[in-house]
Amino acid sequence: MTENLDRKENNSELLADDASLTPQQIVAELDRYVIAQEDAKRAVAIAMRNRWRRLRVPGEMREEITPKNIIMVGPTGVGKTEISRRLAKLTKAPFVKVEASKFTEVGYVGRDVESIIRDLAENAVSIVRKEERAKVREKAVELAEEKLLDLLLPDSERGELDAQGGRASTNTREKLREMLRAGKLESRIVEVETVKPSATHFEIVGHGNFGALEDQLKDVFSNMMPKQHGKKKLSVKDAREVLTEDVSESLIDEDLVTRLALARAEQNGIVFIDEIDKICGQHSSTKGPDVSREGVQRDLLPLVEGCTVSTKYGSIKTDHVLFIASGAFHFTKPSDLMPEFQGRFPIRVELRSLTPEQFVRILKEPKSALIKQYTALLATEDVELEFSDDAIDEIARLTAEVNSRTENIGARRLHTLLEKLLDDVLFSADEFRGRQVRIDGERVRQRLSEIVTDVDLSRFIL
């Protein structure tokens, strides 16, 4: 109880600095990766800024201010998941993505949805441990260097030098240090002691909420099992990394990592529930699969409303976790969700189908745009790939056309079209080595038009 109270009092100091970004800054950063969908970007940016604001509200009102959860409505491939994933990465927030439809499958109905929060805790611990490892990196490098020098200076030689006097030993060690830092010993082989935890195979079979118990029992048995000690011969270059990692782990305060991670999960965690429309049941239906769908909503409801979930790191309250749900809602609508479930998602944003003009922007503008990716891939084999503007326009036009004729999968269609377009170059890149491959509009039409216009063929290929 005391630990939880301390965490509440100090949580504003435990969040990542990135959580203080303004909505304008968040949207500007999202614009680097996701084209269009301004309403959705604006909604998530406000939600994140409201978290920062809440932590600065004095007194008891702070705990009364809860997140305004969001439902994103729109077809697949328009950026719903990408917006949430990039948002979490930008703010260094613990992030978990789950598919609501998974819980309607055989063996999942009514089963342990609290595992979502346990996954969130694991993600938070991973993020915080990485941050703490970065903080001790400089010290770890220094200590790893000393360990390397010990390995490079055998015990017998150290003993002889010590017998002659400390100065001789020190001089030799410093000469080795100079050679080590100059990179002259990188290929030298040293023998590094390794310690591995014994593998623990443990699983509770059956239905019910056994996730937390299973984690705890795994930890107990893991601690009881003896560690496996051994030695491995490595080059100095590889040994340095191994030793640095080992030293970093020993310098990290695990209690601090746990405390920071639990606070981060509680105050900054994001749970993205995809395919929420798949657990919508028409109110007129009272039997069949709709029963299990409503059951999934009832199981998820306590998490969204706010409850306490036990994890192996400690308890997590979900009151201030941000839940973002998404779905295409082709045959249903958000109002088909249970009223209680709807009420916990007050913000609704619509993401619209992408236009040819937006496909052009997707191909060219994002930091990791597809054309940039293919150009970088082929550059590794000394092939210079270049797209003309009319080629990009044609790819965008054909993408929109195929989406309108068959299943609309949004920007994901670009992946398929580009693979078909560049198939010969990707397969025979060695034949194009040292040359420029220019893709123009005519080449795009020659390679793709026949497939695009044949509806039956495009259904199978594109």
C-alpha cells in the first residue's frame, strides 16, 4: 500500500520527458509517418497532452480525471494502428496491441483478458530497463575494459609482474589499454565466463485466470534452479559487448526499474484494441456467436472502466491507461456495442479511405516511405533505382482503382503493387549492378495494367 501511495505522489517525475510534447508537436511528428487522417492525429495528440495536464492538477481531482478513450472508425490500411504505434514510440509509452476478435475464438471466450495488462507491464519494464541501461552505459564500458584487460593479461604473467613490483604491472596494463583503445587487439581471442539461467518449462493447462499465477511460479522455479556456468572463446571485439552488457545489468537497480515501469504503465500506458467491430453484436440477435461477442465486451469492460491487475512486478491500476479501439464497422456501427462499453469510449474519429493524391504522398513523403525502402534495398547491390513522377502517379491511380474494385485494404495495396512492379529487378539485381533502373509511367502500365483491369485475376494476385 505504501509503495502504491508513493508511486501516486511521484508519478509526474517518473514519466518520460517526451510525454510533455504539445499537441502540435505530436501531430507534426506523426505527419512524418502517417499521411492524412488529421482528425485521428488531433484526437490522440489531445489525449496525450491531457495526461501531462492531469499530472499537474493539484489535490484529489487529479485521480478523478480519467482518460477519454478513443474509437477509430475506418477501413483497413488507412493508418489506425500506425498512428497508435507511432504515438507510443514518440512518447516512450508502454504499448500493447490486441485483436478483439481473438477472444471470440475457441478456447479464448471469457479467458484471462488481464493478460493484456500483464503484457503492458512487460513492455514498460523493457522500456525502462533500456533507459536505465543507457544511463549506466559509460560506467559499464569502463568496467568492461578493466575486465578485458584482466583477460588479456594472464594470471601467471600478472603474478610475475607483481612480484617484480606494482609499477611494472601497471606499465604493462596501461600499454595493453592503449593498444586496446587503438583497436589493435580486436581480433585477439579471450575466454569469457558466461552464466545462463536454467530453462524453465512450465505451463498451466486449462481455462481461467491463471496468467499471474503462472508468471509467479515460473519466477519461483527459475530462482530455485542452479545457474549454468561456462566459458566461451570470443574475439576482443565481441567480448567487449558481452562484458558491457553483463556489467550494465549488474549496475541497474531492479527495484527502481520496477517502480518506474509500474508508474509508466499506469500513467502513460496505451492499449490498442483492434477489430473492435468483430465483437459487436446486433441487439436483435440473442443467440449464436453474438453471445460470445457480448461476453468479450463484458470481460474487457473492467479493464476499461478501471480495475487493479496483479502482475509479477506488482499491481497495476488501469484507471488512467489510455484505450484506443479501432474497427472498419462495415456491417456494424459503434452503437451496436454494449451501452456500458460505448460509454467508456467518448471520442469517435473517422478515418477515411485514401485517395490517389494521398497514395502519391504516402509513396514519397514519410520518413520510411516505400519508394525510399526499395531504393535503399537495391542500393546494397549497387543498383540505382529511380522513379519518375508519372510512375508514382500511375502506381497511386492503379492502387486506388484496385481498392475500389476488390477489397479495400488501403495503403497495404501499395506493397503488393510495388512487389509486382519490381519483381524482375529484385530477382535479378546482380544483372543490374552498377546501373540505373528508371521506373516510368509506361513501365508501370506495361507491368500492372493487365492484372489491374482483369478483376478475377487481380482478386488472386493483388
